[in-house]
Amino acid sequence: MTEEEKRKAPVEEPQEVDPDAVDAEEPIEAIPVDDEEVAEGEENIALKGKKAIIKTVEKTAVTRRGRRDESPGEWVPRTQLGHMVKSGKIKTFSDAIRTGLPIREPQIADHFFGDSLSDEVLKVNMVQRMTDSGRRTRFSITVVVGNGDGYVGLGSSKGKEVGPSIKKAIDNAKLNMVELIRGCGSWECGCMQPHTLPYRVEGKAGSTVITLRPAPQGVGLAVGDVSKKILKLAGIKDAWGFSKGQTKTTVNNAKAVMDALHKITQMKVQESSRVELAHLSGATGVSTIEQEKEEERR
Ligand SMILES: [Zn+2]
């Protein structure tokens, strides 16, 4: 690429290089519009290419959403667990997890949680690279999905278009949903409601370490931004959080929080402590997301 071409190209370097997003081994898919135009050496190629991409993204996002809303009931299960869920043999998501069968269909989460599921995009990473045949753009998306009441999952996806990649990441998050244990582990509180964590836990991802601590009622989520989004969708109302290490990577932050939440479910605890700390696994029937919406309406 000549100096002049570089100057004309309005788009640039990776906007934020996230180690998870830069995956050298993964084959890169070509962007049709862009590639041809680069080869012809037209002016404003990059700009034209970008506009075309954005148009495609918008279009796809709309059609995808439309299609999903039109036919929510047309799920044809492809897995054993899917069939058991759809036929009504399995009554709750908790039971689905307890079968030990892998959750391979996002419709399983949709079936039990329906509209109570919320999602939030934690990170959109755009990575552009120059190759011999032109510019290649890929997006790496990380989302969190939760029901605001004891179930939360993290998912990610990579692709050349934002809209479909977000959809894929959400579906992926639905396959990774975990059942949390909540409780009242704050000695200052002792209210016996599962509004916070039962214990202090530490989660790790890469060099990021996040510690979450039970907090008394009313403290809210005194944690970092990423933790806050996840805990909120998980249905945890109060918590204190601290982080160490490389804390600027959103993706590692999110993974560390999930690691911490997962560790709580793995702890071996005596029955007396379970009672004392108001252990509750899974749903209470009250979604913190719904509660918040109601409070806003008032
Ligand atoms: Zn309490």
C-alpha cells in the first residue's frame, strides 16, 4: 500500500486490541465488496466498502430480528435434551442442567425463560488487518445474557458483520448459562434473603483477578462496570467488588466474574452454613430486572 492510499483510507488500525480478538490462526473471511474494489485501485475504496458493510449489517439485523419475532413457536429440537424440554418431560432450566446433558440449543433457554431473558453487549471489537488482497474487517462480540433471577451466561462470537455476530453471541451465551447460588453472606446484614453472595469469592481470567464480597441490603452493586452488568442480569442486588492485575480488558473482566460466580456453586459447604447464609440455588421467582423496571415506572 502506498503512502497516498494510506492517507485516503479513512479506517485504520484495530480500535482496541484485545488479546482474545486477535487470533492469528483463525482463517479470515473475505469481504466481497471491499476486496474487488481494492483490487481495481479505485479512489475512496475504503469508504465505499465501509458504507456497503454498514448497509448489510443494518439489513441483516432487521431481517434477523423480524424472523425471530414472527415465529417464536417453531422450534424443532435437534438434540436429546431439546426433545425432552419441548415435550415437557423436563419442567425447569434447573432440571435441564441437572440432566448433565450438554445444552446445544439456545431455544432451551428461550423455552424456560422466554421474555424474562435480557442481554447486554459488553464489547464490540473491530479488528482490521491489511493483507495482500486488501483490508479485512472482523468483529468480535461479547455479550451477557441473564434472567435477573439466578441464571446468567457469557457468550462471544466473531464475524464480518455486527448484527449477525451479536445474534450468534447471544445464542452462544444461552448455551453457557449457569445456575447461581445466592444468599445473605454479609454478617452486617443477616436478613436471610438471597440478595447477595453467600461468601467472598475470587475469580480469574488471564491476569485479571476479581474478588466479590457479600454486601448488606441497600449497598447495591459496588463493583466495576463489567461486573455490574453481569451481576445485575444474574439477579444479585448487593455486592462489593475489587480487581487486581490487568483490569482494562473487558473480556477478561467478564470471564473473571463468571469464574467467581461459578466457584460459589463448586464450594463444598455444610448444611448448617447453607441455612445460616440463606443459600438459594437458581430462581426466587422475582427478577431484579423486572423489579427495576417497576421502580422506574413509579
Ligand atoms: Zn441480607
